[in-house]
Amino acid sequence: MAIASVNPATGETIATFEPLSNADIEQKLQKSIEAYAINRARSFPERAALLLRAADLLDRRAHDYATTLTTEMGKTIKAAVAEVQKCAMVCRHYAQHGEAYLAPERIATDARESYVRFDPIGPVLAVMPWNFPFWQVFRFAAPALMAGNVGLLKHASNVPQSALAIEDILREAGFDAGEFQTLLITSEQVAPLLDDERIRAATLTGSAPAGASVAAGAAKRIKKSVLELGGSDPFVVMPSANLDEAVKTGIRARIVNNGQSCIAAKRFIVHEDIADAFEHRFVAAMNALRVGDPMDEATDVGPMAMPQIVNDLEKQVDASVSAGATLLTGGKRLHDRGNFYAPTVLRDIPRDAPAYAEETFGPVASLFRVRDADEAIRLANATPFGLGASVWTSDDGEAERFIAGIDSGQVFVNAMVASDPRMPFGGTKHSGFGRELGVYGIREFTNIKTVWIAKNPARNDVKREAAE
Ligand code: NAP
């Protein structure tokens, strides 16, 4: 894929970039090793001060960076501002808590002293997606830098300006020795990097095929990887739920980021007693959404990031309708130019139709009816993914059954699934492995080092003297 910024609302090419040569990459790798020595030697308060400066820069220029995000990948400007502010939040979170998260843990044994410490491991390669061009990167970069590591970013080919902006922010904040470098490279240039001994680990956020490829490349060289992959999250609504709230949040959860979020609610699993009422309100609310210019504050749904995404949605929806699904609204492209797709709702979806279990990366909702909680849990788990789940009920016992029964990395009750710097984030099954954020996230790329200091041995010379 060419490395280029193309405005998804207009189709206009804003900038194109040549991929780095092998010599350029070599130079950046070398710089990264030197920067690792510098960042590793910094104290936690020193690293924290740099992250706080990055947070201030993000807050101060939130609207400028948001404009880059919106023109490059089409998210609405209000969502883009919120994303940049969330990046400031994650920098502040790790500046404030990173040292405590990595504090040595004493463990009582028969040693004089025994504990676990968390040492940095070196340069980590981050392969990142376009859907949250700043957030996905900062939620990796802030803990990595705080732990004493350094990062090399291979961003998605359609967000090069965001990638360069992130490098600039961290450099300006004081990580100015190459602690965080952007590599404008193609996905074909990733494998040789994974082969390079100087790269100590890899993290990928993106699709399952890309994740499998990067994890396999890392494993061949005995390197750790963290994978944050796709999802087809269930949104379960039971009769005791507050229906107004469930519908309102369900819409937000489906169209977050124009529908292009791994943790967007994609399959709405509704108890049959309230299914008609839910469907009626949900379809009306999807119909009322404003689709259009993402720079307009009043827009609810902007364009899809790339023409291919609209093609994929169209194929999934058309194939589902051909297989027998009922189209309740949408199901078509909108506007003369730009990658716009109408908010769409499907019902009566057969098991073999794409909308039954696949990830739909756009504003397409699949509705299902179930008889009881057991059937809801079975259906919630009937996908290869296991990222998040949202469950709506006011019965605590029922909520517990869903929390235990749904096979996913996170379950939210009476709320939409969202990432939070304080809580770990990640998936099971084809949604990946490893965790980001919180205490678990910062420890992923550390050497969990066991230290054992034996009790002082009796000194031989003293014993000998006593015997004489
Ligand atoms: P993608 O095609 O997998 O791309 C993600 C990144 O991987 C890009 O930088 C891409 O580079 C690179 N890449 C692709 N194939 C590769 C390969 N064989 N080897 C090395 N690198 C490779 O995914 P996407 O379409 O950008 O993102 C959408 C997917 O990401 C969805 O499935 C979504 O659910 C998932 N996602 C998951 C999370 C999470 O936290 N779990 C968060 C956000 C998104 P190029 O752009 O150059 O191809």
C-alpha cells in the first residue's frame, strides 16, 4: 500500500511519502539503541517530567492535531479532539503511576532478601492501525517510555502525517535522542525488522492476519509480542434494562469512530420480550443520524477511512441480505464523493451470513432475538473474537452470569465498552493476547527479574579461628 494521506471525505490526495530505504532504517535502529541507553539511565521522575510535557503539548494543540486526524482518516472533529485529549490523559497517568506500577515487589522466602523487579527490555516495534491514529500509539508509547524502553513506530500507510506528528510531540517534550521514532515503511518492510536482534519485542494493533504475521515473525526470533486485534462485540439487552439508556448507548457504541472501532458494539442480542420495542427505537435513532462532513461539529457519522472499507461493508451487507437477512435501514453508499456508507440495521441474519459473526468495520448493526440469558451467552460467544461485551440488565445475579459466561477480555455492565488508562485492555481468542494500559500494560515489555540474596554464609575464617 502506498504511504499517502488521502482525505476520505473528498478523495483528495494531501501528501505522499517514499518508504524509508534500508540505509535509513539502519540509521534509525542504531539511534534507537543509543537512545535506549539514555532512557534506561533516566530516573522515573525524569521520564515522568517528559511525559507531562508531552501531555501539555497535546492539550495545548488538541484542535490542530485533531484536524490532522480528521482530514487524514475521516473521524468527526469532536471525536478527534477527544482522542488527542485522551492521549494527554494516558501520558499523565503513567507519569503519575508508572513508578509505583514498576516498584520492586518483595516476596517472603528463606532468603535474606527476595524480590521481583521490572527492568526495561530495549527497542520495541509498534505496528499500529489508522482507526485511532494517536490513541493506539500513545497507549503503547507512554508506558513503554516510562518503563525505560524506546519505541519504533510502523504506522498504517494512510496516516503518515499523524505518525510524524507523534514523533515530533515526543521529541519536543524532551525524548530527543531517538527514544521514539517513526519509520515510514510498508508492511513488507516489517519482517526484516522482526529478524533484527536489536528489536527486542513487537506489539501490533490491527487485523487478525496482520497480527498472526507479526507474532510469527517475532516468535521465530524468540521475541515477545502483544496483539490487539479485531472484535465482533455483543451488546446484550435483557428485559430489566433501562431501555432508553440501552438504545441511546447502543447507537453510540455502534457508530463510535464512524463504526470503525475494534470495541464498537456490532451484534445486538436482545431478549424477545423487549425486542420489538428495542428494534423500533434503535432503527429510528440510526435513521436520524447525520452523515456528512467530519469537520462539521454537528456530524454524527463521517466517511469510512478508505474506499476499500466501503467495498467490504457493501459486500458483507449484500451477502447477508442475499442469504436471507432483512434490511431494516441503510444498506447503501451515500453522497457523490467520499467514502460514505449509510447507518444500516440488519435482522433475521442466518448463521452462515457475514453479519452473523464477522467484524463489520462501519456503521452496520446486526440485531438478534433470544429467549433467555443462556441463549444470549451462547450467541455472544459464537464468534472467533473475544474482545469486549456490553450487557444491559438491572438484575445483579443475571449480570454475574454474563460476566462469568462471556468469553472476552472485558465485560461492561450498563455501559459501553471503552478503554481507560487505569484498567487493562485486551482480548481473548482471535482478538489477541497480552494487555495494554493499567499496571498489566506497563509490565508487558519488562524483564520480570527474580532477585534472591541469600542469608550471609558463616565466614569460614572466623570458624577456623574459633576452633584453634
Ligand atoms: P491492518 O490492515 O491489520 O493494519 C494494521 C497495521 O498492520 C498497519 O500498520 C498495517 O500496515 C500493518 N500490517 C498489515 N499487514 C501486515 C503484515 N502482514 N505484516 C506487518 N504489518 C502489517 O488493520 P487495519 O485495517 O489498519 O485496522 C483495523 C483492524 O484493527 C480491525 O480489525 C480492528 O478491529 C483492529 N483494531 C483492534 C484494536 C484493539 O485494541 N484490539 C484497536 C484498533 C483496531 P499498512 O497500513 O501499511 O498495511
